[in-house]
Amino acid sequence: MTGPTPAPGSTSTAPSRAALWRRTRGTVAVAGILLASAIALAAVGTGTRHGHLDPRSADPTGSRAVAELLTERGVTTRVVTTAREAAAASGPGTTLLVTGPDMLGESQRRTLRSAMDLSGGRTVLLGPGSPSLTGLAPGVRTAGHPSADDLAPACALPAATTAGRATTGTGLRYSTTLPGATACYPSDGHPTLLVLPTGTTGGDTVVLGSETILLNESLAEEGNASLALQLLGSRPDLVWYLPTLADTDPEAAPAEEKSLFDLIPAGWSWALLQLFVAAALAALWRARRLGPLVTEHLPVAIRASEATEGRARLYRKANARDRAATVLRAATRERLAALVGVPHTRAHDPAALVPAVSARLADGPRDVTALLFGPTPSGDAALVALADHLDALEREVRTS
């Protein structure tokens, strides 16, 4: 039994636009919600997460806490990102903090050194190594790493004696023979804090081997807060220099390589995990097959000839003459093998099938090999002719 014949032009099974929208609107809504949530989280975090040692950052490794304490004491903090801006902002009433001296190239170091000699203010070099000491603090050398984190002042510098013990031993130690240098917080005889007179303008240079006393997470430990406020708050203006890649030369020391996960701001790992879980749940919700396929009875019976014609149309639409010819020949070989007594496992072996079929032909040997194992037909007419020849061969074998 067959169903009613559909009208011409109505046989397409492609879903309409309305049907596609009904199927996908749930997924689109979920994706929109997730995207809006991600944008909202990014917008909320923009004002408080600016990076390592940034005075605007409230992250554990930021320096917002010390910047706010300085503001309460009347010190104005200005963030700059280039050596030229830092040099232009220097002056007698200014403290210049250089957070990444080793990131600077030769031209940036020359610009800063010229400003340090002429400004008459204070310059604080944070964790400088050998590459930057030569240009910014001549006469100072590194002496390895301290053996302890919390160190005692052991000097007469008022800022150090007032602060007491501080966490200055997490970076580098230094040595110098410059006259007038004040060495504080020694570890195994080498200081982690040096105060050097600069030029004849009354300014000075502070070489601090560790950045720990400026970080939000460690500001409240030992005398870190007191030492940081006195080193950075001795002048009414503080210029906070954060070197960027746009300001560094190709000659600068290579920065430490970081993985993709190191670049993700704090807290985003949990947000990404939640988004992944939400996406997985949405995929499960929209999944069409959650188990093995289940056979169903068709609502109508379809004649085999209709199925064959439909498959043939698909082959024709795809210009798949090679596939169609292969299917025709394979089916004929299997039927012929059963008729001539060739095992099923050797039905597609020319050496076994062709002699057995040729022996059953009444008109004598003919080119059975080309018919059953030949090349792909060159056109639709050749394919139809091949099908006719295969049918004729099978009928002849059956009646022999």
C-alpha cells in the first residue's frame, strides 16, 4: 500500500525557515545569555584588574593598596608607560618608580638616566638586574639571591629604622663601592636596599631588590607598608612607570615566557569552567540521540522500485556514475557466484568467477571480465547500457 502521491514541487523534505527557527531558538537564546554574561563579567572586572604591580589593580599581585595609602597622605600618583613620559614628569618634587628596569633597552635607559641626573628628585629602581644596573645605577652589581625573605634594616636610614623588618629578601642582593651609598637589609653581608646620591642636584636613587613590599597580598606583613610609604612618599608627586612592549627595544632582555593560563586574570578560570559546563548541558539538552537507534514501522509501505528509483536519482544528481556502476557490478557478481557455484568469499575475484560464468554461456566465451570488472562508464547512456548487459548476462546464466 502506498500513500497519496505528493503534488509537484512539494516533495522536498528540507525544513522551512520557521521550522529551523523553532528548532534553534533555544540554542540561540542560551548562547546569547552566555555571551551577555561574559561581556558583563569583563566589564565589571575592567576597573579593578590592570596587571602586575599596577597601582590601579586590586589583584593580589597588584599595587592598589599602597597607591591608596599614598593618596591619603597627599601624594599624587600618575601612571606612565613610556620612558619619555617618565623623563618628562621627573622633577625635584617627584619620585619616579621604575617597575621593570630590565625590560628597557639602551635608548630608554639613556633617557631615564639623563632625567635622573637633572631632576633632583628620587628614582626607585625595582628589582634591577645586571642589564639595567650598568645604565641606571653605575657602580652597583648584583650579588645573587638572599637566603631569607624577612630581613632586619641594619642601617641608619630613617625609612628603614622606622619600618623595622621587611620582606626585602625575595629578589636580589647588591654590592657597591660608591661613596655616600647607604646599604640596608643585608643578607649574608650584601644589602637588598641601596640609597645612592645622584649627581649634584640633591636627588637620590633607591635600588630595591624585591617588589614584594609593594604587592597587595604582602603589604600588611612585617614593616612592608611603612617602608613602601616612606620610599615612595618622600615627595608630593609619584610617577609610576610601567614599561610596556610598545616602549621596549629589541635589545631588551627577553621576558619570562608565560603559558596561556598565566595570562588569564584571576577568577576567570572559574568563569570559563562554568561556561564550559553550561555549554555541555545545553548540548545534552539539544541532543537528538542519547542512546541506540530504535527501529520504527513506516506509516506506509514503499515499493522496492520506488526506493530504487529514489536512490538512482540521488546518484544521478551527484554525478556518481562510478559509485552506481560499482554497486551494479558487485550485486551482479554476488548473484552470479551463487548461480555458478563460486563461494561467496570469492565472488569478487576475477580468477574464480569469470571462468565459471564463461563456461555457462551458450554462445561461447566472451569478454565477461570487462563487463563484470571493467572501467567506469563515460556517461549516463553508457551506464544504462552496462545495466542492460549485466541483466542479459544474468538471465543467460540462469537459463543455461
